[in-house]
Amino acid sequence: MTDLEVAKNVTLKHISQIAEIFGIQQNHIEMYGNYKAKLPLHLIDKTKAQNSNLILVSAISPTPAGEGKTTMSIGLSEGLNRLQKKTTVVLREPSLGPIFGIKGGATGGGYSQVLPMEDINLHFTGDFSAIEKAHNLLAAVIDNNIQSKTNSLHIDPRTIGWKRVVDMNDRALRRIIVGLGGTTSGVPRETGFDITAASEIMAILCLAENLTDLKMRLGNIFIGYTYDKKPIYAKDLKAEGAMTVLLKDAIKPNLVQTIEGNPAIIHGGPFANIAQGTNSVIATLMGMTHSNYTVTEAGFGFDLGAEKFFDIKCQSAGLKPKAVVLTTTIRALKYHGGADLKALTVPNLDALEKGIPNLEKHLENIEKFNVAPIIAINKFATDTDAEIKVIMDFAASKGIKVALADVWGKGGEGALDLAKQVVEMVENNTSNFKPLYQWEASITDKIATIATEIYGAEHVDYNSKAKADLRKITNLGLDHLPVCIAKTQKSLSDNPKLLGRPKDFIITVREIEIAAGAGFLIPITGDIMRMPGLPTHPASEGMDINEDGEIIGLF
């Protein structure tokens, strides 16, 4: 059965029933139809949240299709609930760009899904739309101020880094000219579009702890400079109040359900190769307030989403994860061992063994944070017993817990062994989280620490633009901020062609963007872009809707 066929055979619980399981009365939720609801922020209790066991699901370096972290997160939460451990899974919201492009949705799969999957993957409760509108409001205010003759801050258009955003893969919008059409239509300048998930406002929403904090962070967005070199922030344009108004509902986490009828919170969706790659602090704290166990995930491999989860989100919000589940697939290990992308379903013990160093490096990285890892083998139908044994034997040789998890085919039942090992690890108190670096360290030291210890680089080079950015950041007094390195997800290095566990490579930082509102700096490495393009045959070609309103070809 397809994911959609599996989902359609499930009888959904009314969202009030899910809230009751969650320990919340119906009159305390804001309903969006029968199967979705917003959770007001007053339902968060930080004291209760401290008693919840936070479990992070990460992964080894993925294949282009991804290795199933979301599916594993959902399946693990179902398994923990089957063990009578009150558990909530907390996830990111999907972006429309990948859905209509090549990657598809982000609601899990098979018997480990969050529902209603069609709603979640499309417009959901309008959070992305609100973020897009708030972002573009600031862009409009900036251009309006440049145009004004009576209310001008004398912003130098050449220094503006704030683009516009749209939640769609559209390469034609990467670089554009605005302000054409004469003197009444604005001042012509070069700018462009990013995808909404890449917006700094997305990152801000996911790190803010309440409306007051959200408004302060929005006001701190760095815009550029005046002609006399004075820095300009969104608060100088008096934009933060109106932007917060647009985000007044988007800041509230969304309550839905898993395929087995347990609570799931989905909120925020920053990409991990260009931002922090995790759901909102608010959503995580909401889950932890009402659950004994809270399962969450971080985008791409451990080197990207998980490092940022630990060094940015956990330090910012005071979170201390109890375990890391490292999602591992036989196909990804074969890929990193040199097997052709089109032959990953073919048994290949030689390529599998050559790919093991990638798994080994990610395990070493987890232990740098003083958190215990568990290898979760995400089972595919094409996996052989001999291939599974290779990973099992490797884990045994390292003394690391490992579980075979068939979460796609069996849901919570297929995650019971994994769930039992997670509980054992938590109850034995084997983790004592510590960050990789302190925010007070110099920018270059923070970048070097991540590049050498997590990626395995020999050292870091900076081109002339990056060196100029370092001076600018220091002059602005922002060098105390953590770093959120933008890097390819396809390799531990900044070169997507270096698979496995590359060594003796150099990380090159070509520029450093300032996300003062979000509260971090973004060193850009390799060929990273913030506006993806559609493939030759986008997934949208196969989508339709019939007269009964049934969506066809979405998954």
C-alpha cells in the first residue's frame, strides 16, 4: 500500500480527543476544523518541561532521497506510547517547494505518519503564509523608506541584504531588479527571492519563546547601512510591531495526531543546510510540558541539523537531550561506500563495509556532546540479513546500542526494540549534555571548532568577502553570536562529491551573513543557495483533483 492508501484506511480521532490524551481540555485549544488545532502559549509550563525526557532523532549523511528521520521519529513515539510512556512527537512543517519539486512531503510514511497528511503538507494552518507576509512586509517597508522624501533614513540600497520570499522552488526569482517603471514606482535596485523556509523570520519564530521575545528579535533584524555607514535594523523602520501582528497565530504550535492516534505537534520549518533545521522552541517546550518523553528530529545528517540543535537551540532554550537516535540505512552506507545511486537496492557487502566510516564519524560526533547514541537501522524491504549483520557487528564491536526498526511497515510495533533501548538509556542516566563550544569564543574559533571536530576538516580558509564580513560583524558588536554554518548535506565536507568519511580537506567560507534577529551568524560554504529550482519533471506534473475533491498524485 502507498502512504496515502495507508492513511486513508485510518479513522482519525477528533482533535478534542487528541487534546484530552495530551491532558488539555477542549476549551483550551483553538480548533482548525476537526483534525487540527492551535495550542495557546499559556499551556507551556517550563517547570514541568524540565521533567520530560527529550530524545533527538538524527541521521548519517543521507542519500538525495533522505533516510527517514521523520518516519523514525513518529515510529519511535508510537513505540514509546505502546510501552505506556506518555510520548509526543514534535516535528517541523513541510515546505511547498520540495513537495511540488522532487523530495515530496514531510509527514512520515507507511504506518508511521502524522495526519491529516494532505492538510499538513499543503497549507496546514497558514503558518508559512504568515511568515511570508511578515517577511515581505519588511521588504516593502524598506523600499518605501528608500523612496520617501519626507520619512527617509537614507538607507544605501547597495548594502541591503533583505530579499523577498515565496514558498515555492522558483529559480527565475533568485536575482531580480525591483523599482522599475519610473519615479513613482520606487528606486531600481538588484535583489531577489529566497524560499520561505530560508527566511530569517522562520528562524526567529522557531527560537522565540513568546510574543515579546518574538517582537524584540524581529526588531533586531539587520537591514544594511545608511550612506554615512550607520547600521539600520527593522526597529529603526518601526516594522516589528506590524510584523508581530501578522505572526500572532503562527507563533502557536499546531496539534495533530499520529497514525496510531497519539498527539503530534508540528511547528516551524527552517532548512538545516542554511538555518537551524529544527522545530520551534515553543513546540518542543509544549511537548515536554505534557509528556514524559518528547521525540523530535533535526534536518539532514548529524553534522548539520543536530549540531545546530545542540549548539544553538539547546543553548538558547536551556534544553538537555537524554539520547540521540541515529537513523541509519543500508542504502546510505552503500552510497557512501561507492555504490551507484541507481544500484542501492542491490546487495553489496563490500560497498556497505566501505561506507561504515561515515556512520562511525557521526557516532563520534554525538559523543562530543556527552550524549549517548543509539543506532536505529531504518529497515527497507530490500535489506538482506547479511547486510543488517554488518551493522550489528560493527555496533557490538564499539559497544553501542543498536536496533532494527521497521517503522514504515509496522509502525509502533516495529519500533518496540528501539523504544525499549531508549527507555533503558534514559533510566540509566547515561547522558550529561554539554555544547561543543561557548558562544563567547571568537567567530573564527567557533567556525574552526565545528569544521575540524564535526566535519573532520584540516582547517578553514576565508576569502576576501568573508574576511570583510568578519570585520563588519565585529564592528557591529555581534561576534558573541553562535554560528550556523551553511553547508551541503551530501557530504561531511563542503564538497558534495566527497562521500564517506573524507579527510585532509579544507572548508572554505566565502561570506558570512548576519541573522541578528534570530541570534546567529551564517558562514556560507560551498555552493549553497536559498532558492531551489524545480527538476525537469517536477512532482506537480502528476498531481490533480477530481470532482469529489479527492487529491490525486500528491504522494
